[in-house]
Amino acid sequence: MSSARFTTRARSEFLAQIQFYEALQPGLGARFRSEVEAAAQRAATFPLHGKPSAGGARRRLVASFPFSVVYTQTETGILIHAVADGRRPPHYWLGRVC
């Protein structure tokens, strides 16, 4: 089975959102974390199933939250470039991929 790795910026973005959701409602941060990790695992298992996006990246939606996991495929698995907030401008993360 392939693995999923986060870039430093993607990991920081992910952790900040966990904290935000946990402050909003106890337990919601853990739920967000679980859903992002599930999306990342699906992307690692089926990397070509993600929707093609800008810069050669692919996206997997995060269940129950307005986010997607933006990744590229590598020889060892997938590299996650962003836990992209769907409310931000499209492709704000593109500079991380190219």
C-alpha cells in the first residue's frame, strides 16, 4: 500500500484547521482530522481516482467539511501539498506544487 506524506506547509495548514475546529466545538477538530486522514488514505490507495487539478495535482474531497486534499503522485506514494479550504480563492496552493 502506498503512503501519504504532507509537505511542511500542508501539515501546518492541516494542524491550524484542527485547532480552529476544536475551538469552535470540542470534538470537531478530531472529526476533521479523521476525515482528512481518510481522504489522504483513499488518495494513497487510489491515486488516480482524485479529480485532476491545476499544476498536475489531483484533489480528493474531505467528507463533511469544505476542504480537499491536494496531492501529486510520487514513486513512494502521494505528497500532499495542501489541505485546501474551498472558501479560499481557487488554486491558492498552486505555487506549492510547481
